[in-house]
Amino acid sequence: MARTERRSIQEIKDVPDLRVATQAVLFQLADDDMVIGFRDQEWLGLAPHIEEDVAFGSIAQEEIGHAAHYYELLSQLDLGSRDDLASLRPAEERRNSVLLERPNGLGTYLESPHFDWAFTIMRHYFHDVWEMRCLGALTQSAAIELGLAADKILAEKRYHRAHQELWIKTMLDRGDEQSQERVKKALADTNEWAADLPDFGGQECLFEETRIVPGASTLSTSFWQEIDAFTGALGLPRPSGTVTRLNGRRGQHTPALQEALEVWSEVYRLEPGAQW
């Protein structure tokens, strides 16, 4: 394919390698945003103060809105309706990073929600850095609709990321040792589960060859460099290396994902005609 050639979703449907690459990256983006949006929503009424409750609730809504757009593009590839893709696919078909499905902390939203705000913010920061890397590449995608979506969503993600960075700095600048230790622990816990976040499930070569995700093979390295530059500047060095656990990009997940799926899909399973 010529480097300047770009195609619509309707054209991509009839080109096997383009179709496979497009649906693969869309499932990763959609499932990432859907599950982290769900985890963010679990903070409703529990955030540190009322203004943050509103702000974080808005971020959650935007993440789920992004997911809805990605699922809509997948529906144009004749893979099912947007709502079915979001709510009815089993856990093993999900391609979100395992990090993003991890619980916010102990307990549940309805029963003893002893959630960890520092972990939630740090996890979201990692997610924002990675998604911005992906979206930056996707602005030059051979898939026209992916490029248009990336341009729009990237602008919103900048605000999300700035929000998380401000919170990390604020928690470190409080001056009390307990707050600083909690941020350090949040970084360690996030890093422990983040190995599959900057990963494309072994499809980097396909993404690059088709130009669906230009430069896919370089994004993981630049992601970690960006994380280390930010944490290092704060005197918060990231623990060396990550633990290779499950790889959500390959459909490997923890029981936490199935539990989350049962909650967010409950209404839709009871009333399939329900609208977002």
C-alpha cells in the first residue's frame, strides 16, 4: 500500500490484513477505556472531596464515551452492535490491559469500599500516557476514521493526564511521610501489573506493515521513557522492571474482570434494548 493511501472503514472491510489490524487495535482501545471508565465510576461519592467527585465522574464518562465510539467503529466492520460488543462479550474475548481491570482496593462499591486513591490516580496516569502514545501514532493511521477519532480524543486525554499528574504532585507535596509512602506504593503496585499495557499482543509488525498504527514497535520504549522521566523528576524512581503476569492483549485476565463485567452489563443483559 502506498504510504499516502488512506482508506475508510467500509473500504478496509474488504482488505483482510487491514481489517484484522483495524479491529485488533480498536478492541484494545475500546476495552481499555471501557474497563477503566468502570473503575473510575466506582469512585462516585467516594472521591476525596466534592469537587473531585464531579471531576473524576466526568473523566469516567468521557472514558466510556471514547469506548462507545471505538465500539461503534467495530460495529461498522460487521462485528456486532456497539452495545453487544461493550456488554455481552465474555472475559476471554476482552483485550484490555490487566492493570486496568485491577480493583480500586479492598471491598466493593456497595460494601466496605476501602479504595486506594493513590493507586487509582497512578494507574490512570499510566493509562493516559499509553493511550496518548497510541493516539499520537493513530493520527497518521491508514484508517481514516481512526485518524479522525485520534485527533478528537487526544485533545481530551491531555486534560485527563494533566489531572492525574497534578494529583500525584499534590500527594507528594503534602509534606507528610504517610502520603509520600502511599504514592511510592501506588507506583510499585501499578508498575507490577503494567507489563501488558504498552503491548499490542504480538501484532506490532502487522500494525506497522498496514500502517494502521505507524511506528507501533517503538511505542513501548517511548512509553517507559516518558513514565521514567516524570517519576524521576519527582524523585520517585520507578522500580526496575515489570513482572510478567497475564497478558490481557492475548485474552488472559484475572477474575476481577469477570466480576466487573457482571456489574456493568447487568442492566443490558436484563434489557437488551437499553440505550447508553
